[in-house]
Amino acid sequence: MSDHDVPSAHAHGPITRVGEIRDHDDHEHGGHGGHGDHDSHASHGGIGKYLLVFVALCGLTTMSFLTYSPYWPWRDQPHVGWAFMMAVSCTKALLVVLFFMHVFWEANWKYVLTIPAAMMAIFLALMLVPDVGMRNRMVSQERALHMARGSDVRLMEQAAEAKVLTEPEAH
Amino acid sequence: MNASAISIPHDHDGHSAGHDDGHGHHGPVLQYQPGLPLSRGKLIMWLFLSTEIMFFAALLGSYVVLRFGAPVWPKPHHVHLSEPIGAFNTFVLICSSVTIVLALEFARANKSSIAKFWILLTLLLGILFLGVKGYEYQAKFAHGIFPQSPRSRIYEKPDLYYGSAVRARLGEPAIIDKLKELDDTPADQLSAEQIAARGRLQQIRKMVASPEQQAFDLAVVADQVMPLPTEGPGGSHDGGHGGHATGLNDIFPWLRLPAVIPGGNMWASTYFLLTGFHAVHVLVGLIVFTILMFYKLGPKQAGKIENAGLYWHFVDLVWIFLFPLLYLF
């Protein structure tokens, strides 16, 4: 399907762009054509590369799980763990999108679809901050009275420690 | 199908524009690519995925904003979340992402039965994910954590409202009968744990009904009904429970007393919404894979597998963010 246009595509000025796209197309479907001259398929994906990405993803998952383990050194500073986990998640997401979803090998349309959506995502969350994120900065006294607080957690922990109840039969 | 958008116009040239009048004059012009260099199915899938990015971004963004704006948010073990189970599910989804990619590779190489094997494996991994998710949901439900009352038995703080809810539950005719039955049961028919728990239950029944009740008493009641586990990664599994590791609700499942998890209601709403929508996406993916199983998965179907794979990777992507946000934050 490809042989007869390629020379003409290179002969005419503007059509070289088509040639580029065709190249890309052959990248995409290089496997089925059976053309011996296209080794581009090996560079696009290839099972070895997928397995490498898989190993990286597993390693990164283990890394984010590390924050849960007792060996995590910044246990008293949760923000360090959060930033670390988000960095790990973004790396994982990038690996999945670039390699498993083949975005690494796609043409420029990928930016048209992903960047506006990603910006929308970020702005949407930011727009929520004043009214939702800061909703408890100014609340009525009554509402504050019924709101759960960190002190309630401490109260229950104290209750667990206090041994108020007698345990007559529990030897 | 495997012909991407670029080759469609070529077929088109050959047939509709004709060989004789179009060739010399229009021929090279018609080779311009009129659309994006990808098949229509894939284009639509990507458009759909870009709406999905916004859909989940809205959910995740709301979660993050609600969570960090809340005066108190439950720790994962307060709400009986198990980090290892979540990590296991992450691993399952990552594996399924690899298997679907391999299915696509083998379909393109015209190894239909191998491709089918990988699709089947993806399907099984997806089912495993949903199974684990269902098990996790069951653990929440068993502790009275539902997104909404009347099923939800979660109270925000051990205050007077909580005390009256416990009193109301203990005053229900069915519970009165059960409590009487429990009190009359001879000690030799109960385990040591049940005997001790029965003693504590009798005391908190007096406490919630007592006219000289102190605020701290209700915290004691809440702690007895369902303690906030101090289980942490440090391995201090049953330290600081004041001698009891499980609550009365666990020992007597019929009791179903209201429990206190500060911030637990908002947590439940966001958790079930996020994981629920994600689970629905997984379910849709499983339906797609089931349909794919009926095809001969050669190069002709590679486009279908690719689109299904794109969707599945996106589902994996969402979980990559959900797992740390829900389980580890």
C-alpha cells in the first residue's frame, strides 16, 4: 500500500509532509506490512521496551509504598511524603501515557488533545480552593461546635488509654 | 481497519476520483492528508479520553480540595483501609496494562491465539481487581461505613448527638431482646473475649443512660464501640488500645452501634465516589475485552485492541493517582 506514492512524495515540495506522515503511519503499523526495510517497528514499542516500562512501574509503586513502611525517614513531616508520592505518581503516569499509550510516537495532535484537558484539570481544582478548600476558615459558632476536629481524635485516643471501665471477668 | 486515516484517502483517490481525469491534474494534490494522521476510531477514543481527563480531574480535584480544607481527615487505618491491599491492586492494574499492550503487539504480528491469551489474561486481571475492590468495600460496609445515612453509622464526634444515637439503638426492641439474651447466657458458653466484652457493654449501657454523664464518657463509649486503630506502619498493631484491640461492634456483629470516625462521613462520600466511578470504568473495560474475545485477533482487529488498550491504560492511569491519594496520604 505504500510503495507507489513515496517517490512522488519526495519529488514534490509540499508533499514531503505527506511523506513524513506516511513514515509515521508505517511506524504505527509496521508489523503487519511485512516490509523488510522498516525496522522502525523495533524502535516503537517492542516487547522488551514494554517489559522495561513494566519493571519501572513496579519499582515506582514500591517506592511510593516505601512512604508507608517504617523505614521512611520523614515520618513526622507528611508533606515530604505527599510531594514524593505525587512525583512518583506523575512519573508513573508519564511512563504509561508515553509508552503504553504510544503517545511518545504520535504526531503533534497529541498536544492539542492533552494540554487543554490538563489545563482544564488544573484550573478546575484551583477554582475550587476559595469556596470549597477554605470553607472552614469562617464558619458560624454553631457549625464549629458540631464540626469534627483533631481534638476529637485525641479525645478518643485518651479514652482508649484511660481504662475507665473495669474488667472484672477478663482475668 | 488497520488502514489508518492516511490510507483511506488513497483508496478514495483510486476509486472515486478515477484514474484518468484525476491523475495528471489532481493526483498529487489528493495525496494531502485531510485529517489527523490517525484512524477515526483512535481519534474518537482520544477525544473521549480528553473528556475523561477532565471528568476524573474534577473528581480528584474536588477530593484534594475537600480533604485539605477539612479540619480533620481520617487516617487510612481509621477507616479500615489496608495499604498492602491497595498496593496489590495497583500491581494488578499495571500487569493488566502490560498484558493488553502485549495483546496488541501479537495481534499486529498476526499471532491471533497468543493475542487472545493476553486479552483473556487482561480480562482476568480486571476481574481480580474488581474482586479485591469488592472485598475492600465489604470491609467498609461491615464497619458501618456507607456514603450516606440511614445505612451509614458514622458520627463525626463523640458528642451528645452521638450519645443519643447509641441510646436509641440500644433501646430498639430487637436489640433489647438480644441484650437480655446475652446477659442471660451462661459464662461457659462464651469465649473469654466475649465475656470481657459483655462486661464492657454492660458498663457503657449504664454510661449512655446515666444522668451525670460526662463528655469524656461518650469518648469512652465511642472507643469501646469502634476504636480508632492506632495501627501504623511502625508495626505497633495493638499498642494503645487500652487492652482491647477490637470494638464491641466486631465482637457482637448484631449490635451495630453508631461509631465515631472524625471526618469519616466526608471521607466515605469521596472514597466511594472516586473508587466507584473508577470501578465502573473497569467494568466497562471488562465488557469491551469480553467482546474482543469473540473476534479473531489478527492485524485487522489491531485498531480495536489499540482503542480498548488506550481506554484501559487510562483506567490504570486514574488508579495510579487514586492509590496514593486515598491510601497513603
